[in-house]
Amino acid sequence: MNIFPILFLIAAIVLVFAFFASYIRLFAKSNPIADVFEKETAALSYPRRRFPMEKTDILPMVIITLAYAVIAFWGLGDKKAPESFCRFAEKGRYTVIELPEETPISRVMYYSGLYTGNYFLQFSLDGENYTDESTMEQKYSDIFKWHEAKLNNISKPVKFIRIISDNCLEMGELCLYDWTGRPIPPSAMKYDAGCAPLFDEQDKVPNEETYMNSAYFDEIYHVRTADEHIRGIRPYENTHPPLGKLIISVGIRIFGLNPFGWRFMGVLFGILMLPPFYIFIKNLFGSTAISACGTLIFAFDFMHFVQTRIATIDTYGVIFIILMYFFMYRYITAPRYDPFMKKRQEVLPLFMSGLCFGLGAASKWTAIYGGAGLAVIWILFRIARGRELVLSGHKKEHRKELAANIFQCFAFFIVIPGIIYYASYYPYGKAEGLSGFSMYFDKDYAKIVLDNQISMFKYHSGVTASHPYSSRWYQWIVDGRPILYFLRSYPDNIKSAFAAFLNPLVCWGGLLAIFAMAWKTVRFRDEKAMFILLGYFAQLVPWMFITRITFEYHYFPCLIFLVLALCHVFNSFRLRDTGWKKKVYGATAACLLLFIAFYPVLTGVPVPRSYTDLLAWIPGAWPF
């Protein structure tokens, strides 16, 4: 047994607890300056202080964003893949390929397109009598991937090759290898004009299938759906709202139906998260140093890096969750004057929060969980705000403000999100033959939307499937079971693998920071700690009651609040400890060093197995 991973694990845990032990000691003595910042009101109320951005914030924010962009786009995926497809329009449709001479076929590579079924590969010497040599599968999990057919006999001479489909299928490319292992040039073969797309992109044929040239994990669903939306085909995957897949389709339209194209928008949105996240931290704590450290930790966290580089919809939910909490914070900290009619500057952030909630909900239902957190924050704000107005003799203004605010929230968080959500189903209506703006008023369109909500709910409440890398919420909070996305072994004990999980320092340190937020809320009446705490539990608590199969990537939205909680801890050091920079910068540097160390198991870069074994800190649980 290799003892080094266990030693690394112990060292990391010791460092995290040592950091928080020094944090606890900060409060052994009273610090009047710090107490002013941490206790804004005598009673638990709502955050009132919003620190502005400064000119000195621009440079670190831009540098962090650009650095992440370069690293995230590097090695994202191939920019080429077959994009013309041979369509086998019905069961029994076939094509025949004639070779220039009799030769044994040693290998057959093919690229799968839309639809599911099987191809039957047959060989013949005379073009009349064929024998079955392979069943080439195209399962729902095989879409937009390279495959190698399993041949019954690689030494058998062949002159004619026939491929028969058992369903309506599409194949993007076919490559035949002779007995020496060299591709047979299409110019030397004879075939029907209808199957020309099988041989028109031979330069895109790889040596083997990898994550760089093929779809993996849930890309097989979401990329397929994005392509179906582009082509006006009824989507196969309908277990999530459409907006996330529509965003993915933008990258495909720009760069083509290839791994880089279908992953581009995820990376772009991962990049776009960073500036508002930086501003969010600055508004909360007013420190350029902490804003930079927090944004660095978030940007290069393992989960953020891996999830934004895969063509799934979680990234889009997360960015809108960040934005809707950011704008809600700006709303509750907006300057307030009396009487009510002077406070028009409050409306825009509330509108933006509702708009982002609607966009998030139309991308993935996890954003709706975040909306519940916003509702609690708003209710607490209204209670405290109403008390202030009444006690200050503005009871009439309170009634007017409350009535107007309720109306605004109804419009911004129900009507507008409802319109966005309803409108996002446009490609569903298009696939059913509806078109134009008038489709939104068609009863058939309304039925499509309603039926899909029922279908989604039944799916998510009734899933009974199992998965070797599934996990529960209590495992997520301690990085107990990462989800392995890719695994490939090579000669000389070389391995390529990557998984989705949090940086262990962020995961474990963030969890302790969440406990600190609970303590600060009770002990100091710290409204900012309460705000962070509500956001975290809004994203986590619903998963405690969900019995369907779940994975660690479902913890991705909680990463937002784990990092904000860590920044709150950093800020306490800044206010109470003259040596705070060593601690804060040291913690940030440790997180970045772990990102560098774990980079191979976040990207699939082939490395010796002995190295990945060192990274498996929890034997049997960390699978890379």
C-alpha cells in the first residue's frame, strides 16, 4: 500500500484545521474596529454596507479572468470532427463498398451521428454471398463518438463490404484499414454516391477515441439536443429546460459540430462568471486583496474548471445563480431615503435579480432552489425594513413601499421568469411544425410546455438507475466521492483520467467556513454571514430530500457560497490580525498549488499511473 496519499491527506486536513484554529483565536480579545464592521446593527437585520469598485480593482480582475481563459481553453477539444453524415433513412437500408482488390481488413473506425440502432457489417468476395463480420452499435450513449468495430476475422480476404442499418441512423465517417494497418484511400474504392459522406473527411479520423475527439458523459445528451434544436428535430433528451442546450448550440453554430464547438460556450460562461464574482466579493468586504484571492480560488477550483469545460448545462445554472444573488445583494444594500418615491435606484438590481433567476430556471431547475434562498432573504429584508419605517414614524410610507415591492417581485420573479421559461421552448414548437411569434399563443405549444414539465418531474422523481460514481449530499460536503468522467490506460503504465470534485482545501475549509458563518450570524448578528449561509443551504438542503441518483457535480452551485464564506473568514483576519496577508495569501497559494498538482486528473493529460496514485488521497473513493 502506498502511504504517501494518506500522508498528503493528513497534511491537508492538519493545515485546514490549523488555519481555522488561528481564526478562532482572533475572537479571544475584543477588537472595536472589527466589531464595527461585523456588527452593523444591534439586532439581526440585513446587510447595509456595499463597498464600491475602485480603479485598483480593474487590473487584478482582468488578469485573473484572462489567465483563466487561456488555461481553460488550452486542450479543450479537437476543432474538427465529421460534420457531413450518411443517412440510412430506414430499417434495411444499406450501402456497398468495393475495394480495388481482395485484401484482409484489419480494422474499421466509424463516427456515430444521430439516432440509435445497429449497423451490420458484412464481407464478400463476389458481391453476392455475404457473411456477418461485426455488429456496429450506435446506442444512445454512443452519439458523436468515434468507435472501432469488433471484427470476427481480421485475416479474411475481402472484396466487397456491405453495411446494413436496422433503424433510421446517421454515420459521419468510415475508415477501413488494410492488413498492414494503413487506411485504404477512398479514391481507390467504388461506392454509391449516397454514401459519399462516409469518406469525405478522412483527415479527421483519429487513431483512437478520446475525450478530445468524442463526446463523453452527459455531453451525449446535451450536445445531441443542441444539434437537434439547430436542425429542428424533436429532442431526444427532455429532462431539463431548453435554455442551456440552446446556449451550447451557439458554440456549435460558430465553430461547428466538434468538441471545441460544443464546449466553447461552457468555457466562455465560466470566464464570464469571474468579473461579477470579483465585484460581488468587493461589494461584500471592500478589499481588493480578498476579492482577488477569492476570485482566484473560485476560478481555479477543480469543480469550476472541470464543469465549465464539459458541454453540460450546470455551468449556465451556476452563472445565473451568482448573478441573481449578486443583484439581490445590491438591492438590499441600495441607499434608502425617505419618502419612498425617491428610491428609484432600487428597482434595477431587483429587476436584474429576477431576470437572472428566470434565465437560470430556464437552464436548470437547480436555479429554482437558489430562488427559494432569495425569497427568504427578501422576506427578512422586508421585515427589518418595515420595522425601521414604522418605528421612525413612516408607517404610511411603509405600506406604500411594501405594496410596490410586492408588485415588483411578482413581476420580476414570477411574470418575467415565466415568460422566459415559456419562450425557451421555441425549438420544441419548431420541431412540431409551429413557427413565428404566434406559436406562443397556440394551445399545442402550451401543451408541449406543460407535458414536458410533467415528464421532467416524473423522470427526476422516479429515476432508479445506478452508477459506480454516484454519491449523496453528505459525501459532497467532504469530497467523499468524485465522479470519474474519463479513464484510459496506455502502454508503459501511462494513464489518462479526470474527475469532477472540489479542491479539497476549498471543500473542507469552506465547510468549516460555513460553520463559522452560522456562529457569526448568532454571535455577532452578522448579516453578511447570514446572507452567505442562506445561499449555501438553499442549494444544498433540497438534495437532502431527493432520493434519485445524484453526483458530486450537483454540489457545484454550493461552491459559490463556500468561497464567499472563506472570503468572510479572510476578511476577519484582515480586520483583526496584523499578519493577515501571510495567512490569506498562503491559503490562496496552497489552493493554486493543488490545482497545479491535480491538473492531470482535471484534464486527462496522460501521466504515469504512479503519479495519479499519489493523488488518490482517499483510497477506493477517489477513482482516478
